Amino acid sequence: MKNLSTANLKKHAAAIHCSGELSLVERKLSNILLLNAYDDLLIKDAHTIPTKHLLSMLGWGDSNNADGLKTTLKGLMSTIVEFNLMGDGGEVWQAMTLLSSATLADGECRYSYAKDLAVKFYKPEIFAVINIGVQKQFKSNYALTLYENCVRFINVGSTGWWDLSTFRKLMGANSSTYNEFKRLSSFVIKFAIKEINELSDIRLSVEYKKENRKVVALRFLVASSYQHELIESDTETIKSGDVYAELREMELFKRLRMHGIGERLALSWMIEEPDLAAKAVNYTEDLDNKGLIKGKTAGYIRRLIETRAQLDESDYEQKKIAKSSEQEQLQRQKKQQEISKKHLTDYQTFMFQQALKNLLPEQMQELKDRFLLSDEGKHLTQIVFDISKGKFTDKVTQLTFLPWLKKAITPKHNQNNFEIWLNKKV
């Protein structure tokens, strides 16, 4: 048997593109099974792999998580593959399930593909080479999904433009959470880029296309890991931790932590499965309030999410939503007001700095004289002024001078110019 942990998988681009709705474990399992079967795809109807080997490659170590493996296999059997979402290769449209059958027995996993799918997988017109060892390192489904969709463009250097609706379908980011581009950018795009650049053999950065100040498409620049210094990436934003800070302020994160869920796991669920995580917490709390959970609620929540349980809205959730909706709306309004105020302050500072930069020495000298005649400056005694630096040598005097100067030279607010500046910043 080939060493799957160090092997590369040649995977059809259409299968990569269409399978965004797979969970992280389902996507990893799909790649492992395909690599294991690849050499015999056209000559065998069924393929086998030791169950323990499969669990190890999924990162489940020595565990005997039969229920989790069954759930994951059923997920692959219910996933529809469309050829071809991106239009690569010009194939006629086809649809089929990703896995036709699966059996767990006698320490082995036996599985099969539809014949048409096996042919496409074995002789893909356009393909990506995926390192199975690299994929094992990924902790985020969005990161692995984006990695698969970008790695084949490494020799081209760019994925080309994807419109937002196509990108969301590729990534499986269909939750209403991501209807707002700000959240899609923070919790999907930047989060995935960060993990790919930290863990994989490629480096990514992203560019956006806008129409009427609205992002309508994006593309990713792709390079080998040793070329990452050649890519201009938004590293400050990615490394700033702002994404995690915002998540930690959300009610769902606090509730997960209250139940004893680890911080990293809670953040991962909030990004990958926000709707399911919320329902799992609500469902668990509803049962716990009725005295129906004997063990720890954290284990119950985790089991619901990992098995991707189908959960209906509970009475607890309905009461919670009714009680907190007004408060949440007020909090959102307050937060938006704070953000708007900060943007305006940043803009005013920017305009002041631009005006200051354009001042001539004689203009600065005139402003200094005006300041010393003003109410703020006429009582000051330390008036040594360094014209080359445009500042008073005495710190107290300078601290009094700066606010006066800002008010004196900052242009009058122009809403149109402010919106143009804000659009470029965002």
C-alpha cells in the first residue's frame, strides 16, 4: 500500500470547485479515499483501506470513532458533484454523488465510486495536486477548501476573478452570517489565508474588484511558500487579531465558553458552523433545563456538532431570541455609531497631516505668530520655535499649539471626499 501521509493527490478541478459544502472532516476523508483508490479507479469497482489507517490520516489518532466515521461517510454519499461549476475544461453538465457506497467491516472500509465519476477523477482535463500531508495540518474547512481551489494556479500566479456568489458557493459559506461582505472577509477570506500561509506549501494574498464602492469579485495571488515575500498581502489586518476579538465579543462565543468549550474549538465552530453551533447550544440548554442531560453539557454540544445533527428551534431559543432581540439591536446601533465616529476622527487626522505636510516655512511662521496672539497662546512664556521642524521646543507649549494648529489648517469637512477616503480605507 502506498504511503498516503506523504503522497500527492491529482484531483479534478470540478470536484474541488463543487464540494464547498463539505465539512472539514468530509473534505479530508474524500481526498484520502480518492488517493488510496487512484491507481485502481478504472479497473476496480470497489476499494478498501484499513479503518485504523483512515482514522489516523483524519487526525483522529488511535481513537475508534466509528460513529464519527459513519457520519462522515454518509455525508460524502449525500454530496452532489456538479461538473463544472467554474466552467473549466468545457465539460457537459453532469451531476452525481461523491461516493456511491461505503461499508465498515472486519477492520476495513470498503467503498466505491460511480463509473463516470471514476473516469473523470482518473483522467482529469484540469487538475490540482494536493499534498495529503499538508491537508492533515488544516484545522479550518474554509482554509482547506480555499487551498484546494488555489493550489493548481501556482504556476499561473493568480486564480482569476471569481464573483462573490460563485466564491461563496465554492467555499460553502452559505450561512446568512456571510451575507454582509465584512463578515465574509473577516471570518472566511482572511481567516483562511492566515491558516494557509502558516501551514501550507503555498502563500496567498487577495485582491478585490468593486462597482459603486461594493465588492463584486475577488481573486487570489498564489506563490510557493519560499516566494511569500514577493506577495503583497494584508498581513497587518490578518495578524492583528481583530477577527478573533470580534468573535470573542459575540454572545454565542460566551455561551460556548460558559459550557466549558475550549476557546480554539469555540472560535472554529463559530466560523465554520455558526448556525449549527447556535442551535446545538440552544438545544442542549433546553434539555438541561428540563433535567434530561446527566453528563457535562460541553460533551453533549460537541457530539451534536460533530455528528451534524439536524436540530429544530427549541423553546429555549425562541424565548432567548424574543428577550434579547431589542438589546442586540441597540448594541449593534451603538457599535456602528462608535465605528462611524472613529472613521471620522481618522479622516480628520489624515486631512490635518496632509495639510501640515504641504505647509511652506513662511506659512508655518505666520501660523506660529497667530497662535501666540490667540487666547490659547498669548499667556505662554516658552516661545522658542524650531522653524525647520515646525514645532515649539518646549513640550508644554507644543502640546497647546497642536490642537490649535489642527483646527486652523484642517480643511472644512466635505462629505463626498470623506466617503471616497473611507471607501479606499475599507
